[in-house]
Amino acid sequence: MNKVYVAKLGKAVGLQGHLRLFIDSDFPEQFKKGAIFTTNRGLTLKVLEYNANKDLVRFEEYLDIDLAKKLTNSELFTTEEATKEFCKLKENEHFWFDLISCEIYEDELLLGCVKDIHRYPLNDYLEVQTSKELIEKGLPKTFLVPHIFDSFIQKIEIENKKIFVKNAFDILENS
């Protein structure tokens, strides 16, 4: 089962087990009552209450400050299956885990494969592991493609694990 990192727990707030929640996901709606997460410490936590306005969360069985403090700095994970079930995508939106390992094509040329995704303030970037053939021609081993539709990304076919791009070969050559 593939785990997806979604948030980190901060310090306990108040006496009833509330914790500061630092969400690292585009889908805050997944933190609803009854949602289940696992932690980097192997715990399973069920949301009892989530306050989006104050970024506070409270979990079943952690109902006082002393118990809640034990969760401080824990990282929260969900599953790819739960993500697909609870997080609704709009047109041209894709889950990061679906983009990883997609092949990148410009026209008929295989440029490489998506290795990772980086979040920067203005745009997300696909980190591409350059294809062996292009590395052998002296091109860099990796390069970044801005995740911007029309300018760089033309079409994404998740079912075929392919992303069609334009202007990316120029980025590779100049990397």
C-alpha cells in the first residue's frame, strides 16, 4: 500500500487534545471527522474534530493535552486509494503519485521519465530523469519541466503513463 504524506502535527493547543495541523496537501477536505491517517511512528489516528479556520485537529483517544503532546511533530500519511476516493480533481489536475514514472514525450521523442515533483512558489515542476539515448548524446541526466498547461504540458494520459510536452527539449538542452 503506497502512503501519501499529507500533513505534520504541531504543538498541542488548549487542554482537550487539539493539535496545530500543518497541511501539505491541496485537499484540506480530507481531514473530516472519521478520516483515518497513519503516522511516521506507526500509529493509526482517527479524526474526531477538524477546525479549518484555526488549523486545529483532534483525534479519538487523544482527548487531553498530555496525550496530544505525544503526537507533536508526527507526520500524517494517507493511502493513494483514500486520496482518490476523498479528493476530487478538476480538469487537468492529477495526483502527484500518478505523474511519477510517466514517460515524457516531445513530438515522437522520448525525453525521459518523471522522477519527482517539486513545489515552488509560482509553479510545480516535474523532475525528469533523461532517457539513456539523450544522456549518451551528452545531455544532462535530469532536468525540470514547469507543470504549466499549454506553455509546456500539452496532454497527460495517466492510463498510458505518458505526458506530452512542448518546449521541454529546449530546457533540457540548456540545463
